[in-house]
Amino acid sequence: QQNLEARIRNVRFLGELTKFRLAPPIAALRSLKVLLDDFSHHSVDAAAALVECCGSFLYRNPATSQRMKSLVEVMMRLKNAKNLDPAHDALVENAYYSCIPPQAPA
């Protein structure tokens, strides 16, 4: 439990550094890629926290938009491919929609 809290704290810190342009965006993207490569238990929590923290910033940044979009799509495919428990399923859904809001009906 303490390990999970520390990981999430560090990931959020990296996300905040990225948003304020103190860390290069590639650092957050690489971290997300590593977390998606091992998409189980604590990595799901950390990946969701990273996407919630700086996902929308990276998605709207023209330099990182394409890569962030592909990583978020990979995250959703992994969520659908793996049998995650409902809590992790909700975490991933919330992270996705905080990064890429659904289109409002016209």
C-alpha cells in the first residue's frame, strides 16, 4: 500500500512538472509507455494518475498530441483486453475522459 501511494505521488509530481514545463513532455510520455508495458495492479493506478494529471495538457500540446492520443488509445485497448476489476476499470475510464472529453451532442 505504501509503495502504491509513493508511486502515485511521484507520477503526479512528474505530471505537474510537465504541465509547468519544468520537465520535458517526453519524460511523461516515456513514463506512461513504461506503465502501459506492464499494465497490471499498481501500474494501472499510476498510469491513470499520470493521464489525469497531465493528459489533457499533452493531448492539447501540438508537439505531443499525436503520441498522447496513441498512448491513450493503447490504454483503452489494454483495458478492454484485460479483465480488470471494476475499480481499475473506472480509474482508466475516468482518466481517458479527463484527457479526451466526450463530444457533446449537437
